[in-house]
Amino acid sequence: MGDAKMLHKMSSAPGFIAALDQSGGSTPGALRAYGVMETDYQGDEEMFRLMHAMRVRIMSAPSFTGDKVIGAILFERTMDGDVNGEPVPSYLWQKRGVVPFLKIDKGLNAEENGVQTMKPMPELDALLIRGREKGIFGTKMRSLIANADKAGIAAVVKQQFEVARQIIGQGLMPIIEPEVSIKSPTKQEAEAILRDEIAAHLDKLPSSETVMLKLTIPTVADFYAPFIGHKSVVRVVALSGGYSTADACQKLKHNPGMIASFSRGLTESLRVTMTDAEFNAAVAGTIDQIYDASVNKVAAGCAA
């Protein structure tokens, strides 16, 4: 599947995946956190231009290399953009040694049975082909679980694996992301149902098909250990889910084999008003912090 060198890096290299994939709905909030207010731009085009400039600034920071950042998840517009005249996917892999992924979901349906499944993606095959031609290695798609409802969680996982097989069919690596909200009053119970559902679907995958899993850092430390090293799982990565960078990293250190794929956790300390030196230093510090949490673990047994 895909590029053998990229696959080797994703399956075995130390490091983490940067999530640079905020889309339309989450972009204003991401810009606000960066110090760009809604009054600073007019319309979606200018908003996305400012967001792309922020991402270019991150991707071109000296510390943003494959030594610690082994992958990056891109929004579609970011994939179609460039860094100093070079297409983003090739810039990441050829100049930085960072494996490029593409966010493919189109948002979430209304909540039903305590979950939000993904909206239909009728043009997915065309997007996958275009991504593959641009050098994209894999994809990411997000669902959201708010409560421990067995029927709802089963529907989320079923949809995720159905779409994953479509992605595999186009020669790309799917990252399955059934996020459990950190605000869920039944988070631990939801994680137990989710683990069982994922395990059942993994066991049904043909031996030639593999996936990656992106999961909320579990309440019980090392809860997803059965997926680490599973024959059908290339890597298990963690989302920050609204935790601060410090909290997410502290919790992640209690989960051996699980690496970060943070969005908010990666950009939390960055501000548009920073000088290049200040910005690059902040990026480097955050990368070191997230890398440490992904690679250097503490003894299991403490609640996350």
C-alpha cells in the first residue's frame, strides 16, 4: 500500500503526527487562538488564506522535520496549496521527511443514539485519486461519541471501517478516528464499548489490509494496548481532544505504544504577532514536548 518508505516510517519511526487539518467550521476558532480575530478578515477565502499562512509558518519552522514529526494531516485546501512555490505534500515529504495525510470527512451528522456519524462523501473516490496523485500517503476521518450508547458506537465503527476499506481500495492508508468526547459523562464506559467494536472489525479485515487508529486518550491508562502491535494496525495515535498541551502530554505518557496526533495541542502557544525567532522557538518547544510524550513513557497503572 502506497509508498514503502512512508509505510516504514509510519509503522516504526519514533515521533508523532501533526494535525494541521482544521476545516471550515473550526478555522475561526483556530485563528482566534492564534490571535487573528473575525474582524481581521472578510469572507472564507481570506480566512483560509490566513489559515494557510499559519500552517506554512509551522511547516517551514526549522524544527518541523521527520526527526520528530513523522506525519502531518492536511485540510484539502492545504493539500492544494504550496510552500514557497512547492506543493505542500511534496514539500513535506521531499524537503522535511514528513509523511502527508489528508482529512477527508465532510463534517458530522446530527447526534443520534449519543453519537455523530460522518456526513455522506459521494465524491470520495475522486478526492482519494487526486490525493494519491499529489503524493498523499493516507487519510483521516472523524466521528464523535458523546455517550456510552452501544447501538450508536456500533454505527460509528461500522461506518468508519466501511469507508476505510474504500480508502484502502484506492491504495491509501486510512486513519480511523472515532473520537470519544472528553466531556462525556460516560467516557470510560464508551471507551469499553468502542474497544470491543473496533476489535471485532479488526478481526474481520483481510490479512492484506491495515489501518491506523486515532483515539481519545483513554481514562484507564494503556486501555488500548490490545491494538498496539495488532496485525491489522500500523499505528495507534492519540488526539488531544481539547486538553491543554501539558495535560494531553501528561496523559499520553501513561499509554505505551500510543503516539500523539495533536491539533490544538500543537498550536496552543503560537501567536501571529510573534517574531520568526519567537515563533520558531515556540514550535520547537512544543514539538519537543509532544515528542517526549509520544516516545518516553512512564510505568502503566495510573489513571489518565
